[in-house]
Amino acid sequence: MTTLPHTPTQTNDLRVTGFQPLIAPATLRAELPLTPSHAALVESSRDAANRVLTGEDDRSSC
């Protein structure tokens, strides 16, 4: 199978005005450490989503 090289067109990145690099996850964790209350929120939110997806919670996943 032959792949053709990507050629830019006039429609590429029409709405892109610039790029800003993301910081490394380790840097983010150092600057914004996870508090116990935020960790509890993440855990309870994941549990709630899991219950919906597995059908244990009767809310629709759609």
C-alpha cells in the first residue's frame, strides 16, 4: 500500500491563531498538589460514572 505525503491546503488550520506548549504532568502536580478533598471528589465521581455505565444506576449513559 502506498501512502501519499500530506500536502497542506488552504483549509489547514484556518482557525488556529497560535500554539502554546503544555506543561509536563509532574510540573503541574508540583504546582497544584491534589488535596484530600479533591482526591475524594475524583474517587466518588469515578464511582458514580462506573455505576451508570454498568447499569447499577438507572440514569441513562446516553
